[in-house]
Amino acid sequence: MTTPDTFDLTGKIAIVTGASRGIGAEIARLLAAHGAHVIVSSRKQADCQAVVDGIVADGGSAEAMACHIGEMEQIASLYAQVEGKHGRLDILINNAATNPYFGHITDTEPSVFQKTVDVNIRGYFYMSTHGARLMAKNGGGSIVNVASVNGVVPGFQQGIYSITKAAVISMTKAFAVECAEQGVRCNALLPGLTDTKFASVLVNTPAILKQALAHVPMRRVAQPSEMAGAALYLASDAASYTTGAVLNVDGGYLSV
């Protein structure tokens, strides 16, 4: 008996934001390895192209399209390029995010608040609205929002970031409910503490790291590649009846 490969993404068009490094780059590589044509997107074209070059060297299909999701005009331009060139979108991985402030919540400056909200909430929202509409034109697709365990348990001195990630979890469920009839699924991936440049202040500060790992049953920091498999599952037909789900990839942190 031949078992269908539900993880096969051949012929699928995927956008991965924040894909120039870390979790986003690893997700882009894995989607491409499973047959998707991946649009690698982040703020800087050269950084995106470096990831694309690696994917192509490994036999995958990808292209670079720079986009700062905190800028509405750039989101619109990205989608105009994708629709004009490919006419469709099957997978959207919302991974780009910002966390510019580490400190007491009452000292959050308005400019920092606005920047975090513009990228982590407004950016995800409008990437998803554009994406869902384009997916619906071709029978549906999958949106995966990379949120954070901080959206469930706020990170210490990461107040506004945690608030925005809680909003992403709620946003995921709202899109799941309203877009299901168009064949568009929407799920959230919640990474725990991961060894990325984004989390370097936590990973590279011994006292903070020791305290953080005391709450992680697996007692270690995740590697970015360990998030990619969960994203592949949610993006693929293996998760064809999964929408509105929140998948924790956190070494057991939220189970304590």
C-alpha cells in the first residue's frame, strides 16, 4: 500500500517573513526541502538573498522579496509582487517580529509601544488579511503565526512584547473562525526560549538563563531548527483539519 505524503508541498507558494535568520530561515529551508517555492522575506534584500542562495544550492526553489511588515505600503507591495508573479499563495508564515524594549512595564516609552504594536499586531494582521484573500481565490491555504510562550505567561520585563504575542494568539483564532469557509486555516506556533539573535539578551546572560531554564522541564534552550517541523506540520495537508490551534514548542515550559 502506498501512503500519501501529506507533508509534500510541491507546487505550493509560501511566504515566510523574518526569514533572513533564526527561526524564519529554518522554516524557509524546511518548506523548500519539502517542495514549496519559498518567498524569503525580511527587511533587507541582501540578507534574504543569502538564505535563498543556500536553499537553491541545496536543490530547493526560493526567491527574495524584502518587506518591513511594520510599513503598510511595503506589505501591499509584497503582495502585488507575489500575485503578479505567481497568481496565488498557499502558505503564509508570519514570523517577523520586534522586541525593542527590555525593562519595567511602567517605563515603556510611547515610541517603543507603537513600534512593537505596529510590527507584532498590525503587521501580522494585514499580512494575514492580504494573504487570506489571495489564498481564498485559489481554494484556500494555511497561515501560521509564530507567537510566543510569552503570549500565555508574560515574560519578565518584556511587557509590551508579551501583550502583542497574546494578541497574536487571539488573532489566530479570529482568522481561523472567519476564514474557514474560504478554505483558509490559521494556527499559531508558540516557541519557548530559543537560541536566536532575537533572544540573545536572555540566552547570553548566565543569571537570566539559569533562572529561565529552571522553569523548562527539558532544561535546555531550543535551536531554531526545532521550530521548523511544527511549522511544516501546520502548513501542510497533514494538518488539514487543524485550525485555530495553538501548538507549544517549549520544552514543557507551559506544562509546569
